[in-house]
Amino acid sequence: MSAAIEPRKPTTGEPLVVAHDLARTFDVSPPWLNRVLERKPRVLLHAVDGVSFSIERGKTLALVGESGCGKSTVARLLVGLYAPTRGGLQFDGQDAHAAFKTPEGRKLRRRIQMIFQDPYASLNPRWIVEDIIGEPLREHGILSGKAELRERVGELLKSVGLSPLDMSKYPHQFSGGQRQRISIARALATQPEFLVCDEPTSALDVSVQAQVLNIMKDLQREQGLTYLFISHNLAVVRHVADQVGVMYLGRLVEVADKQKLFADPQHPYTRMLLDAIPQMKHTGRRRTAVQGEVPNPLNPPTGCTFHPRCPHANARCSAERPQLLSLKGVQVACHAVEEGRI
């Protein structure tokens, strides 16, 4: 018989995940010979540049921001798909990236799983669902007998609202929402404590998004899961998050409790994002579009990287990089907020 899922009781106030000054730089230079012949320097892309946050057990931290701000790179750093260029990650009190490199790292990977953005691209089209969901169970040595595997896969499918009869089908026989449920079932196979969700609903219709999000909320409540939820959709974030971190060009510019961030945003960029959301009570009022373009990440502006688009920028903003400070009950990286100019 396969082991039933044991609900975990979250310990409030205790951080499960702590990221400190996490950074990842990619070398995107042309080949060496081209650089020599054309006399060009190396080109480095600072995809994530000094990100720090913590997530309490059983809670959800959402990361939001425009495309290219480094959200998905943070996700891959947390699950060990990328090694950090600088900084570190503590998971349940241990150095996660150091542990990933050791034989004991396999045990840690069982506790941290990821749900990817595109449910079709992340599922092997040549495998049936039984093999897709059963693979983590076999790889981690959790179950090996065929009868036990089938029973466990059936339980996992039922936990995400699908039928055990679906295990003989291929991914192309399912809708987008059903495929994402299969991805969630696969991620839950090792009974993880921490799930990194990289825009898990962005490829789905709005009605299907709601179904998947409700399943994720139910699973979190039943199993005490901790989530990092990445999204560019603030309406989705409002539904799932406990805390929200706003990213811009590889840096966190504001971290706050969900209610406080939506009720009283501090950073000018957060205000811009919220002003761009259409609201029923503001029918007839012109929406404020997010101003300007995201700068080239290969050549970011000096000082505060948001200053070319900020209506409150001054000389200090263009010269000095703001630090993420605790101001007005939130963490915010903004000279204007620090000086009381907004």
C-alpha cells in the first residue's frame, strides 16, 4: 500500500526559505575570436542582482514585475537549476546550494519542487500520465512496485481533480488546464514542502485559471505547503499571495503584505502597476498606462534603475542605488519614499 499524504501543520512565524543577496550573472558575450577581432569587451547580463526575502512555512510570497525583470531566474535559483553568482539560500536552516552539490542533495530536492509555466512543454509528449507522474517516485526510490506506483499515481490525480482512469492517456489528450493539473500532481509526488510556481496559470483561459488556483489553495491548506508564486497578473496575485515582492530589472523594489501593498503602495513603480489595472469603480476614468520602456538590461541606468521612468526622480536617484529599507511598515528601495517626497 502507498503512504497516504500526511498534512503538515505550518509553524507560523518560522521562515522556511531565506534568500540573502541572491544574484545571478550570465555571460552573453560574442565568441572569443569575434571579441578579439572586433576589440569588444565581455558582456555580462545581471539577471538577478542582490535579491533578499524570506517565506514563512505555509505562506505564499508572490513575485511580480514586467517581463525580463528576473522573476523566472529567481525561481530557477531556488530549485537549484542555476547556481548563484553571489549570495545564498537557506532552506529550513541549511545552505541549500551547498547541499545540492552533495549526495544528500537528492533528499533536499524531494522537499523542493517546481511547477513550470507551459504545461505542454514541460510534459513529455511520448509518455503516458502514469509514467510522467510516476517518474519522481521511481527516481527518488519512494516506490518501485508497479501496483504501488499505479495506486499512488491514482491518488495524486484525484488530489488535483482528475480521475485515476486518466493515467493511461497522453498529454495531448487533455486541455491546457488539465495538463497543468498533471504538472501539479507530478510536483506533489515527492510530498514536497516548498513549491516554486513559475507563472503556472499564464497560458490558461481565465475560467480555467480560477480552477487551477483554487486547487493550489486547497492543497496548500490541506498539506501545509509553502509557495513562491511568480506572476505578472496582479489580479491572480491578489487571490493567492500573503506577501508580494515587486521586481524591476533584477532587483526587489518593494516587499509588503498583500493588503498593505494593494491599499497603500509606496514605490512609484508599484503605483504605476496598480494604476494600470482596470477597476469597475473607476468606469469612465482613463487608465494610467505604465510609462516608458524597460531599459536595456545589458546597459542598465546608473543609480536607481527606475529613475528614467519615475516622475519623482532627482539627481540623487540617477547617481545612487537605493537600498531595500524598512519604511512605513514595508520594505522599499526608493530615495523619494525615504526622503518623504511622496
